[in-house]
Amino acid sequence: MFFPSVRLAGVSAFQAIQARPWAGYAVAVLAVSVAVLLRAGLETVGQFYYLPMVPAVVATAAVAGRKATALAIALSIGANSLLVARESHLDAVVNAGLFALVTWLTAELCWSLRAYRQRTGELSQNLAHREEMLETILASAPVVVLDRAGHIRFISPFACALLDVAEDDAIGRAISSFVDEFDIGDFHTGEEALAGETDRVWTCRRGSETFPLGIQLGFMPTSYPHSHAVLCLADLTQAHLADERARTLHLQLSRVWRLNSLGEMAASLAHELNQPLTAAATYLEAGQIDLRGAGPMGENASRTIGLAKSQLLRAGGIIRHMRELLAHESRGLAGERVSSMVVDLKGVFAMIERSEDVRIDVRVDDRADRVRAERIQFQQAMVNLVRNAADALVGRPNPRIMIVGRPLSDDQYEVRVEDNGSGIPPEELETIFRPMMTTKTGGMGLGLSVTRTIVESHGGALGVERSDLGGAAFSFSLMREQALEDA
């Protein structure tokens, strides 16, 4: 432990002196002064000439740079020239030159050694840092190391917790005792087979229960004879539950969409059939009036026409009743958070991203986002708008959809769905919300119409404009809960 401490101390002293250049010159002057005093003390024994000056130069080189070392050499030569009488000037120059050459070479060795020690120290620190980082990763990740026979040689604390087993009990056991049908020998057929197998969902036993497990596998280099493979485990229980919730929500939203679509169709039929039904009833009424003048012979015909007229009026009533029943399902509004309703749709949005190859960004301000809404109806409107945007992005480069939610005022909270598509032509802005109006092949033209009906049932209005992304931006406002209570 002594030598590393000296090395670190030397490096620290060098760094401190480098930060103050004048300190190096002070070290040179001090070292030469001490060497001169030492030489004076040794004169009682014999003549040492330049020998006592060598440690002064080496000491300066050990903690200072080249300029300070050159000063120490110059001071040593000057002091020796003053204190020692030489036979000739040539003798003085030769000895001074030899001293300067020897001490400078010695100083170069000192600087090389110091640089080597500094690099060694930095390398040791980096290795220590990487070791600490790896230990932290292993401590926070469920990692298992296997030998070639598939037995556990190392297991991290997180993996012990995942498998509900003590480390001492796990070491030496076959991984197949925890994971059904897992055989390390099946992964020797190449990287392609390995990639396919690691996507598989395994069944893992934890005590008396089982749960779905994901495994990422990597092989150790052949230079490690006792460790063969590294497994990174992942409990997929929550992921499967989230997928199941997303599928359930998707089915529920699909049902609501069908009901809303039927409501829109009923509303359109009621509107379109109302006029001919009313006209037919009017004509039948006129026929009855004409038959009354025919006397007793026309009474039976008038009675039959009256029955026909009543059936026409009944048909109109049935259509209106079906429209009211299917369009809204008579659900009341309740206090909801926009961020919560949108977060529930993450699974559905993920399905749309995968199927349509688009990127969906959600930027909903969760501050003051409590509004009055019917949760399922709101979510259906959001899914309709996102799907509509995804359809508009087919064939576009880097397709992107952005969902933005933000409070507009103390009374209103705005929700926007934007895309980077080609936008909506101006001549179609007046017709896109009409039922049965569509530009899609095989489309029914009900998506935006249903969405508008849902938004209007929430007291808002669905609008469309040009998006900053380049495509269309559909937006609507919901009344914030406090504002609705005050109203």
C-alpha cells in the first residue's frame, strides 16, 4: 500500500505545481540550495563536485516540468563553477556539459515514469469504475450465468428474488429446474436460431405458481472455460396483463364504435326518410279526404288508407327511437382526467403503431386536466381521430401523429390530434364531417361523423385546421370540471 500512496502523492504534487508555474521554479531554487548546503557539509570528507547536485535536479524533475528542471541544472552548474576551481575553462565546460546531459536524461526517465504512473492510475480508476458499474447492473438486473451443462454458476440478487430462491440453493442447479423445456444445448445452432428462441415466452416456476418469462441470451467467449452463457430474465406478467387490458379496451371501443356508427346511420336514415315518409302520409291524408266525398262506398277504402298512414308514422317513430337508443347510450358525464383517459389507450396506440408503421407522440399536460367526460365515449373519439390520421399517412415518409392536451383557459381544456400527412383539401373541409362521405376505398364515412357526435354530446365542437407538422389537426375542447360546476 505504500508505493501506490507515494505514486498518487507524486502525481498530486505534480498536478498542484502545474497549476502554479512559479511553484516549479521555487522547487528548483530550494532543491539546489539544499544540495549546495549538503555539498558544503561533505567538503570535510572529500571533493564531490557535481555529485550532490544530481539529487536536486532529479527532485525537481520528479515534481516539476522541463523549464524548472532546466533552471535547476543551470543553478547547479553556476553554483559548482563558483565553488570549485577548475584547471582550465575546457575542463569546466566538459564537466558542466556531462552533468547537464546526464541529469537531463535522468529527468526524461523521471517524466516518462511519471506519465506511465499517471496513465496506470487513470486506467486503474477506469477499471474500478467499470467494475462498480457492472456490479451495480448485476445487482439491479435478473442475470444468471450458466456453464456448458446448463447449471447455474452465478445468479444476481434480483434474479434470486425473481425466482424466489436463495443464492446458495440456486448455485449448481440446472436452469431447467426453474424454466420448463429450457435446454442450453438447443442454442448451439447459430445466431438466427438464437434470435428466434429468445423471442419465445417461457414458463417459469416460482414455488407453487408459474408465470411467463422472457429470456435474452448471450454466449461467453471461449476463453472462459467454466462460464458458457449469460441469461437476462424478465417477468412478463405485467406486460401480458397490460396487453390483455389493451385488447379488452380495444374490443370495448370497437363495440362502442359500432353502436355509434349505427346511431349515425339511423340519424342519417331518419333525416333522409323523414321527407318522403311525411309526403306519403300527406298524400294518403289527401286520398282520405277525396274518398269521404264518395259516400258509403269509399269508407272501407278510407279506413284502409288510414291504417297505411298510421304505419308510415310508426315507421318514422321507430327510426327516431333507434337513433336515440344507439347514438348516445344515454350515459352521463363524470369527472375524469384527460391524462388518465389517454394513458389507458397506450396499448391501443401501440397496436396502431405496429399495424400502421407510424409513430405516435403523446404530450398531454396533466396539470389542471380534470374535465367532465364519458370515459369510453371520449376514448372512442380519440381512437377514431388517431386511426383517421394513420390512414392519412399511408405511404408517407416518417409518418408521425402527435396528441396534445393543454388547458386553454379556466373553463376549457383542448385536445388536438395532428399528423404530418398531406392535410385536407379546402374543398373537402365542408363535407368531411357528413355521414356517408368518405375518400377511403371501402370506407363507410362514419368515423369523423361519429367523433363529431361524441364531441357535441360533451358540449364541444370538433374543428379541423392545418397542423404545424404539415398535415391536418383535429381539435375539440372539453369543459373543465370546476367550470361546469360553476355554470
